[in-house]
Amino acid sequence: MTTETRTPAEKPNTPLFIGAGIELTGNIRHAGPGADRGVILGSFSGNVEWNGVLHVPAGGKVIVEKSMFCRELQVSGSIAGASDDVVVEVGLLRMSATAEVDVANVVVPVGGIEQFRGAVLNGKVRMAKESRYAARADTEAQATVPRLILAASSTGNTAPPDSSIGVDAVTPSGGEQPQAVADADATPLAA
């Protein structure tokens, strides 16, 4: 009996996987779903246009010839520019403590960098309110904000149907505590 185990990189939504020890040169273009992941454990040299999440783990290396565009770039390895005019534009740049990014220009939307202490970022960084990923980053940030909806109480007190409130919500008149319900699945939350 064999037991199959899969690492996160082997999930079906990983259409790109460059394994350790592999050296690849060329262009990568992906226009598929934003949930698709690309993983570069080996070495890649060229240009990248990736609509999903591109992950360069420790040991992975990307040499960007002219440009790299990604919705989300997670770096634990290294990204280097082949020349002084390389542009890396991402919606979210996540750098672990072992990350090394050394390119001429990095363009991200406002709030588009997450960097652990120890990560190295060399290059001109521009946070642009207007970029191909700015609107998407705002939408994703709003989607991750926890929201509560008031459910009807036994006395008939209800919140308007379109009202989503934060944690500091007020108690409806009548003195009853509202029942908090999560937006996504409408399951009552424990008090």
C-alpha cells in the first residue's frame, strides 16, 4: 500500500514548477486564474508575466532580463536584474528573511510590500497609486477585513440588510445582544 503525499508546490493549481537543479531560459507568460501558483526552485533567466502567485523559495534564483510582472511575488530565494533598466512590477511583494531582490526598479501599489527583518531589497522602489495591480490590491485588502452582520433578534430588532459592522458595533435598542454572523457562511459566531 502506498501513501501519496503532496507538498504545497505539487497541488493541481501549480501549472509552473521549475525544480531544484533545473536551469531554464526564456519567457514565462501566464494569463490563467489568479489562484494559480508558479514555483521556481531552480534557476530561471528571462522575462515573466504571471497573473497568479509566483513563489521563489530559498535556493531558487530568477535573473530578470527586462521585466517581471506578477499579481503576487513571494521571495525566499533571489531575484536579480540582468541590466540597469529592469522593472519588477507586482501587486504584492512578500519577502522572507532570506530573500534577496536586486533589480533597478520595483513598482508596487501603496502597501504592496511585506518584508521580514533580514530581507534585502536593492533598487528604486516606487509605490504607485495607479498601477495594473493597484485596484486589485485594494479589493483584496477589503476582502480580508473581518465583517459582522447583525441577525434578527426575537424582539424583531434587525440591522438593515446592507449593513456590515465592525467589532465595535452598538447593541440594538431593546437591550438584547445581537447574534454575530460571519459574512461568508452565515454561521453564528461563538461569543
